[in-house]
Amino acid sequence: MKSLSRQELEGRKAQAVRFARDVLGDDNRAHDIEHESLDDYAEPRHIKLENPKGRISMAVPTRSELLERIQELESENEDLQSKLDENGDLVSGDGEGEEEEEDDDRGEE
């Protein structure tokens, strides 16, 4: 039995419709194929749908993988928080320094 994705099978079905209509000249057969469900189209041709529900399959991470990812994110979060704190200190320090510099500039003129 051959396995095809939903998209591949839809393409084959569309080709069959065109073949029946354009080559065989059988509009009734083309209409029948066009209105068949993918499951009904695949069964007599011994084709298995790889993803019959049309859902995207995703690998489910293990518990240990999730715990490892949590640790990575917590570490990254700590690093980013540290940088934010450093930037906050710089910003609050720069604000006071600018006022003092402006005062110094006025005094020199």
C-alpha cells in the first residue's frame, strides 16, 4: 500500500479529474471523481493517507526535555533581568550627570 500526504492525494485526484474530462471526454466520470471524498478516492487505489485528519503532527517533548528547556529559559531570564538592572542603573546615573553638565556649561559662558 502506498502512503501519500493529503496534499499529494489531492493533486492526484485533480489530475484524475482532468484526465477523465480532457482525455477520456467523460464529464460524468470527472464529476464523480471531483465530488468523491479523499478517503473514498484513496481506498480502491490502495493509497493510505499519511495524515487522514489533516492535522499537523508534532513531536511531543519528553518530561526531561521540558525540564531542561525550563532551566534554559530561567537562566536566560536571569541574564536578561541582570542586563535590565544594569541599564536601569546607567540610565538613572546619566540623567543626573546630564543636569550637572548643563549647569557646568552655563557657568563657563
